[in-house]
Amino acid sequence: MTWLSFIFAIGFVSIHLFSKSLKLMKVLPRSRFLSVAGGISVAYVFLHLLPELSVFQEDLHGELENSRLLFIENHIYLIAMFGLVVFYALENSVKVSKKKNKYAEKPKAAIGVFWLHIVSFTLYNGIIGYLLIREEYENSLGMTLFFIAMGVHFITNDKGLRATHQEDYDRYGRWLLAAAILIGWGIGAFAEVHEWMISVLTAFLAGGVILNVLKEELPEERESSLLAFTTGLISYSILLLLL
């Protein structure tokens, strides 16, 4: 399924480069599509990524017995929590920076915070690109469902990053995030990484996805749609359970 994963990687790149043109991306009132996307992403995390971490933990039992990484065998969920905390800290730094610049004509985060934010999401995208080809899918449908979940998640992330960093994101950010997908995919295609590393990456990704979805759905000013969110969550959950 290498070629299919490459096609999906190009699809991810296209989302970052062209999502700005989507008519679905209006900010207020919040697009119902974005709430559907949030529901899909949450369903993927709770019905696929987190259960997969349990499997990883069982598979790793005994393999890291004499290693400093022994704690991963029994506490893989700590990595997921760490991923959530990392992205929460990033969002908090952006919020503080924008507050300091609130009297500017177009308040946005400081350039240093922008680069910290983008570098973090570049690593995040690299992990997704890597897992796109290295994840052990049962069939092509499994890979397609991963593409759908992460694709709509990217659209949501793009909207948030563009609103936060404005022209800086369009000038630099989206290109770096698009490149990170291909770099992650390339590493996965031409290099093998130990199973424990894949488990760590998956756990970190799960925590990051949870935080990034909730930060888009919960704020009152987003005018999120519970019905749309629930529709996305239930529909995608059914697909995963039928897989």
C-alpha cells in the first residue's frame, strides 16, 4: 500500500496549501463542517489510537526490561498526556502573546511565538506523515479512514493557525507543515524505527489531537454545533466499528 500512502500524503499537502480557498472555512458563525471534523477526529482518537496504545503496551512488555525506557511499557498513556500538555502550553503562549499585542491593528502572536508554534506543528505533521506509511493497517480501507480523520483535522488546524498568525502562516507556516508531511512519509518509507518509538509517536499524536480538537470546539465565541459534532463522531465511529 506504499503508493496509496503516497497519494494520501499528497492529499495532506494539498489540504495545507489550498484549504484557505474552501468556502467551508468561514469563522463566524462557525462552519458546521468544522464541528463535524472535530467529531471525526475525536472518534478516531478514542476508538482507534487509544485502543492501539493498549496493544502497544502489551507488545512492548519485557522488550525494554533493561532500558531506561522501561516506564514506557506500563505508562504509555503518560506520553499521550504529555502530548496534550505540550500543545496546551503552546496555545497558552499564543494567547498571552496576542493579549500583549491587543492594541495592534490586527492582534497576532509575536514572531518568536509563531515560529515555536509552527515548529511544534511541523513535528506533529511529521509524525502523521510517518504513521501514514508505517501504521499497520488491516487493509486499504483502514488507511483511507486514517486519511479522512487526519485530513479533516488538518483543515481545522489550518483555520486556527491562520486566524492566529494571519499572513505569517500563509507566507511560511503552511509550506513548512506541507513539507513536514512528505518528510515524515519519506522517513517511514526508507527507514525502520523500533516498535517502542512508533508507540511513543502514536501516544503523543493522540494527546495532541485531543487538545487541538477541544480548543477549537469549546470556546463560546466559536459558536460550535453540538449536533454537527455528534453527527461526525457517531458516523465515523460506525465506520470504525464496522472495519
